[in-house]
Amino acid sequence: MKYIETLREGERVGETYLCKNRQSALTKAGKPYESLILQDKTGTLDAKVWDPNSQGIDEFEAFDYIAVVGDVTSFQGSLQLNVKRIRRVREGEYDPKDYLPVSEKNIDQMYLELTAFIQEMKNPYLKKLCSGFFLEDVEFEKRFKFHSAAKNVHHGFVGGLLEHTLSVVKLCDYYTKMYPILHRDLLLTAAIFHDIGKLQELSVFPANDYTDAGQLLGHIMIGAEMVGERIRTIPNFPIKLANELKHCILAHHGELEYGSPKKPALAEAVALSFADNTDAKMQTMKEALAAAGGNSDWLGYNRLFESNIRKTSEE
């Protein structure tokens, strides 16, 4: 199979891809065309069907697996596929694992690393809360390992939620060694749960899109509710501790304009917001530079960094 990340301008392509999105549109001259987003595990590719009524274009829908024939072109600095033929393929003609972006890291190993932090906890209430999700619920474990952390900003791949969560937990663990003021079990629990709401905010692959709850509430509010509901099932869970934990979750984006209902008011909430921001920004930079391939020039304005970015020189 010829993966999207290996495609180069001028190539003729004849491969099967997942049609992640399909939208009908009109050219400036009023001629209809189809705009597609094709996907495999290495990335996505913008594609255009300039003659959708051609006999070579079969019926298909978004999230179908389609065999396409087309030419790789360049438009405004990005690759684009000019599609000539499309055939919807049948189940058994493709392996779904080739079409979903997956973490480069070992998912099972990451989960073991994450649960090791839970097993080390000394506070019985926080340990029981974490264990109820991550050590005792097989269905939850399966969902958490598979889910992404975002639609398209950072960690938008299978295992992305786990990879991001583990990175944030490790950063927070480091902070506790540097700053003894931090309540270790509280901070690590908050880090473990900070993005749990994304299990309901985003649908599962291959859609990986915002759900109705995600649009109306967002993962921060959803996550605080999920944790609060479970806390109420644990006898004698300290009210002050519960409020501190939920505050950390509610404040983990750091600023009101970034979606946090509250600004950090505890040292642990401050630490969590920095750890979350650090991992999100570094992963976003990593993905942006990787998408540039061998391009060592300036890549243009990036809205997350509010700056033009490029790779660091190796000299």
C-alpha cells in the first residue's frame, strides 16, 4: 500500500483510502465538484473530484473505504489529489488498521506506566477513585486506550488520549519533586482525569468528531461531572478534597478564554495547566514539523503558536 505520507507531487495514485469527509461545492464558474478528505494511518489528504458525474465515479458516502485513481498535485503549498475514478470497496478488501492514525508508542506499555502511578498513591480515596476507572473497569480501559485526545490539533490518533494523559502525569510527577508544596496524589489524580471528558466529547474512530455533548458542554465540564458522579459512590470521600480535584479539572486550560470555567486557584491547578499546555504545544509542534517532511524553510503562520515556524537547523 502507498501511504499518504509517502505521496509526492506528479505521482499517479491507485489506492484504497478511507473517505473521512465529503462535501459538494461549486466552482466560481458554477460547475459542481466534490471536495474529499482521504485518510490512512499516516495522515490525511485533500482530494477533488472535478467531474463527479463521470462514469468512473461510483456512489459512495463519507466514512466509506474507496479505491481511487488520481494525480497528486500541489495547491497553496499542500498536496492535493485530482481524482479521476472512484470505486467503493467491500469489507474484506481492506485492513482497517491501515487507515486509522495510531500512536507511535506501545499502547499497552503506556497503560501499564499510567496505572503504576495509581498503585503508588497513598491517599485511599484518590487511589480508590482512580482504581475504579483504570484498574477495575475493563470496558473503560478498552475505550481509554483507543480514544484520541483531539479532532485535529494534537494527539488526534488512536491511543492519543492515553499518550497525552501519561505525558501530563509524568510532567506533574516531575513538578512534585521540584516543588514540595504540591500535593502529589491530588496533582497526579487531576492529571489522570483532566481529559477524561474527551471520551464523550469526541466520537470514536473513524469519525473522531465532536458529539452533541461535546459541542454543548465540552470535555472540561463533562470530565468534572464524570469524576463527581463516581466520587458520590465512594463512602466518606472528603468534600474539600473532591472540590479541589474538580477545581483542577475545571481550571486545567489555565485561562477563561481558553475554555476553562475557572482560573487556577490552587498550586496543583497551576501545575496541571502548565503540564497540559506544555505537552499539547510540544506535540503540536512535532506534528507540524513532521507534516512538513524535508522542508527546512519557514512553514508559515501557525494559529496555535501565533507565529511563523520552522525546523531548527542541524548545524
